Amino acid sequence: MSTPTSPGKPGLSVSPLAVALPAFGRIAGVRLAVGRAGFYKHERPDVLLMAFDDGAMAAGVFTRHGVGSAPVDWCQSAIQQNGGAVRALVCNAGCANSFTGPPGAEAARRTAAAAAHALSAAPEEVMLASTGVIGVLLDAAKIEAVLPEIAARLSPDGWAEASEAIMTTDTFPKGAVAEATIDGHTVRIAGIAKGSGMIAPNMATMLAFVATDAAISSLALQDMLGVAITDTFNAVTVDGDRSTNDTCLVIATGKAGHAPALEATDPRLSGFKVALRDVLMSLAQQLVRDGEGATKFVRVDVTGAASDASARKIARTICESPLVKTAIAGEDANWGRLVMAVGRADEPIRREAIAIHFGPLCAAKDGMVAPGYDEAAMSAYMKGQELEISVDVGVGAGRASMWTCDLTKRYVEINGDYRS
């Protein structure tokens, strides 16, 4: 696996799994190009077209948000209808096409039809994704007008431009790549993502597109993605808000040369599963590192819970507490706020057994302040950009890890000015 460092947000380092976007190279059977439809007042690319060779298979995990969106509805229906066969993906930034009723569904249909026409494919072989303001109808005519020109420029080397075209409030493009071996054949996995705020996936605003040249059925991809998503995209949160448009798609082109893997239980896929999880984890953590206004990258480990699910709920409550996050922003080791968050998670705990650590430093033990607690040492630790908080609740063997960031004044500024 390649591990060069990618460009990142000033002041925050980037996961070593992330690689510089120009180093992506190519995924056999994938071509990309971007263009401008005009969803933003300023001039910038806002439409991405990805084309896949015939025989490519797709799997997807989508938001569980109660409102959802037209592109999410389209993708879920298309994958079910065609068994995962895919020829294209169209993603636009600047308009979510969510909460737009039947006209939004028609705009999605028109977008898929335009891409299908440009690539001689069927509309149901086109995946869709949108990001931007909720409640604004997508102007499909703008996409229809620009797609033929974009399709004429499709290239296997368009990954860097693709990662930038899907950005909204992101401050840096996000990408990761990994390699694995199947039947002696080297297979490559490459992914891009966007997201900075409204990040708390439940399947972070979050879009992720991953492609591989491996030959894997849609069913096997779906099973592997469903497992990997739990501890990657579903284990990060910026602000606790979930998007109507969260989408993670994985496409396998089958060009690597090995015999197809039809089931996720195929032992040949053991290395591929690790590589896929690595790519998803890197992308997910990059979302947190780019959290709107973020200055701290924080890992929260919860142990001693009644179950792993209970530990995840406690960890998420800690990560999404405004009081915890603002204390981190202020570099204040206010461990009492952690106690508050643990208690309001409404999960089984033993008050007299709770222990809290900031990195190697013990703040609380046996349900009270730790003997030898050193406020100065804690304050010094909190000045770091990479922080680890661990909490044991003293009930059982359940454990979970999540990643989050701090909550700063800049977050308020960004979201207060979002539409203006």
C-alpha cells in the first residue's frame, strides 16, 4: 500500500493512508472529467462525470435520513433494478436536490438520461449524487447542456480534478488509494470524498466514490461495504447533523484479470477487505480533519460498556456534545463535561468505576478525580492538535472508537454565512 502524505488543512496533519491526489494514477475501466454548469455564482467546476466500462458493478450505502433526496432515491432504485450494473456517475455540487418533490425526481431522471445518452448506456446504469443547499430544485437543463462537452474530455487521469469539483465548504480535496492481491493479481482501489460540516453519517454533508479494478459482484461489494462502513464513515462526526444526501458508492470494473469473486466470504478477498477499509477510514478521517473551523483532531475510545453498540452510543454522545467540543477548542481539560456526556447517553454505566484519560494522563478514576491529578500537565496536553480521550464505564467488555473535532467560532461563521 502506498502511504505518501496528501495535502491537508493548515494546522492539522492528514492520515498516512491518504496519498497525494496527483499520484492516483489510473483505475482500469474508469474515466473522469469535470465541468461547470453554473450552480455557483463564482466560476468553479461543479459537475463530475465518471464513466465505467461495460461490466462494472456497483454497491452503495446511503443516508437513513427521514427526508432523503432525489439522487439517493434514484441510486437505491437503480441498483435494485439492474443488479448493480453501472456505466456512469454524475455528481453536482451547489444544489442538493433534496425536499424538492416530484420535480426533483424528474430532474434526477433527466440527469441520468442525459448521461446515459452521452455514454450509450441505459439510464438505470447511471448513479447520481448531489450536494449543496437543501430545498432548491436542481436545474437539470444546466447539466444537460454541459454533459456532452464533459463526456468528450473523459480521461483516466482525472482523479484530482474530480475531488475538487465535488467540494462545497471543504478546504482541501480528499482522496486515498490502496492495493491488494487477488489470485496473484495486483488490484487497485482509489477513492475521493467530500464533506466538512453536517457530518454524522448513519448508513458525513458526505459523498464518497470508490473505484477498483477488481472483479467482484455487486452482492459481494455490498456485503463488504456494509461491514466496513460501521467503523469508518459511521464512526466519525463533526457536528452531529446528518445530511439528506449522504452517499458512499463502490464500483468494481473487473479489469484486474483475476476470476470474479461472487461472494464476500470468498477467502481470496481477505486482503481486499483490509485495503477497502483502509481507503474508507482514510477518507472518513479526512472529513473530520476538515471539519468546518476545526483546529483539533480527536479520537475517543470507550471501553467497559455493556456491548459494542452501547459503547458506540456513549462515544457518539461525547463526540457530539457542544460543551465537550468547545472545551477542546479552548484547550480546557474539563473532564467534568465528559462525565456529563457519558451519563446522558442513557446507557448502562457504573458511576463508581468510571475512568477517564487524556492521552496518557489520568483525569478520573473509580468515579472521582484521580489521585495525583495534574491540571498543568492536562492543560499542556490539550494544546496539541491530535488528541486522544479514553473513557471506561466499568460495566462489560463492549468497546468502540470514534473520531471528531473541536467546535470553534469559525464553525458559527461558516454556517451563519453559508447561503450568503
